[in-house]
Amino acid sequence: MSIWIFFAALIDLIWLILPAYSTGGFIFGWIEIGFIVLGLGIVMVMFSLKAKKENLIPIGDPKLQRGINFRL
């Protein structure tokens, strides 16, 4: 739901602000694409740094083995 709201807000900004601001025929320029790439890159770097420091699997969980072996 949050992704849907994010894209709806982005489309709203593009619809209201960008036509008055932009002089070219393109909707997205290198700045808009660069900010998206920068944001995704920061999230990926932060996740990789956090994943190196901490365990992604809950070590010491008494129900871990039962959860791994679970089948429907």
C-alpha cells in the first residue's frame, strides 16, 4: 500500500508541477532518474552494511528448525 501511495504522489507531482517547470518534451530528465538511482543505491548499501553486521536468521530461536522443515 505504501508503494502505491508513493507512486500516486509521484504521478500527482508530475501532473501538477512538471508541465509548468519543464521546457522540453520529456517527462523525466537525468536529474529525476539520478535521484531514483541514488535512493535505490543508498538503500542497497545500507542493507548490505546492516546484513554484514547482524544475522539475517534468528540464531538461538527454539522454533527455527521446525519453521525451516515446515511443509504444507
